[in-house]
Amino acid sequence: MFDFQTKFKRQIEILGICLSQDAQKPIRTFDLAELFGVEELTIKRDLNELRSYGIDIHSTKKEGICIHSMLPKQKLVDIILDYTSLNHNDYALDKSTSLLVEKLGPNALSVMVMLQLCIDKEEIAIIDYNKIGTVVEQRKEVEPLLIFQSDGSWRLLAGNEGKMKQYLIDKILRVRTTGRNFSKANYNVSDLFKYSWKSWLGQDKYEVKLWLSKTWAERIRPRMLVANQKISKQEDGSIIFECTVNSLNEIAGWIVSRGEGVKVIHPIELKDLVIDLAKGTLSNYNQD
């Protein structure tokens, strides 16, 4: 791990320790220095840098190190994502990155960096995008918003012609800057993830109601599948699962993959999708 990664990881861990209800209080800078095997001055520099990031963390003789105001939800989400990426460079992330490099070679890094620079500077980018097979969309203007990893692939969320779309980064062959700016304020990115069942980020919203058998209820009830889910337990142990999603196709695929014990109550379009998918799967096994 690079030195800057080690420092960043340590700073996040300092936050986690300070937020822990089980940490022995007060937390002193020399205690953390001993824990992380660094000089006390290093810990003090860490606290200064955390404050420069907008985190209200301070150290006093009486209270030790304390965070004086709650971290905003989005900042907390960002910190956790950063921390997991530093610690859990697991197969899913390794696979998506390896596939990206396999597909684009050395161009993989330049594509990622150029896109991120455009995101940071809110600058319109021009991309060449291999949409289908060998068909390449030349000089497509996009407003890059976010790079994220989902379903085994690195993806770009970007505005295009007033709508948010996602692009597979391994299909982006070239990125050029334009020097022209856009405003991220025109997009509400957080809401897209809020209603995403798996990886699809869209602005549509569908109210969904499912019946799940007792067996599936026991597996699903402890889990948070989407942020807005509502679960109602029935007398027989089954549950009614309600949520809002931005893609019926994704949740239809999930329902079919569960098999017996998951049934669509609403909407009718989702029920029809599930039936069509199930029939299509069964047709692969029809014998003459």
C-alpha cells in the first residue's frame, strides 16, 4: 500500500474509533500513536487534515479527541466507500479492474483519469463509445458525474442530452476534454442510487409489491435490499415486501432467479415481465 493510502486509511480509522461507543474514553493522541505505531505528531497532523476535510474533530486535555458535530449522511457514505476500497480489494473489484485492463490495455488508466478529471472540474467530455459490437459512436458529448463499480464492471454515470445515463467504461475507447463546463447541481445523483435495485440508474419510479413465502421471508427480512423498503409480516410467516425501484427489468430478473415462493402483487407490468422471463427460460429445456 502506498504511503498516502496508509495515511488515508489511518485517518478514517481514527474517525471510526472516535465514533465508537465501545472505545475507551478519553481518546488521547499518544494512545492512537501507540496503536498505529507512529509519532504523536503524526496523529496531530492527521487531525488537522481531517478538519481540513470539513470534519469537526478536535483534541483537548479534558475530553481527549472528540467529534463535535454529526457527520452528514453523504459524507459518511463517501468515507465508508473509500475505506472499503482500501481494505477490501476483493474479487469483484479485482475482476472488474482486470477486465477493464484486459479490454483497454494501458488506455484503461488514461480513460479513468481523464473521466475523473472532468468529474472533478465539472467539464464536458467527448468520448468514443463502442456501443454495440464494432459500432462506435464517435465524439459523443457527455457530462461526467460519477465513476462507480457495479455488477462486475466499472461504469460512468453521465448526463447526455438532459438525461442521466450509464456507460460501461471498458467500452469507452477515447476521452477528450472540451474546456466547457456544466453544473452538477442540475443532477440529483443520490436519488438514482436510492431507487436502484442492482445497478440500473434511471429516473423512472415504479411502486412494487411482492408476496414472499415464509422460507424467503426468513432470508430477506434481516436484509436491506433498497433504502425505501417496507416489510409487513403475515400470520402464516410470509411477508408482503413493498419498495420503489427505477427498473422493472432488474427486479423481474431477481424474482425469476428466486424460483418458488416469490409472487408479484403489483404492478401488472412486472407480473407480465416475470411470466415472460420464466417462459423464456423454460423454453430452453423443451424437448421435441
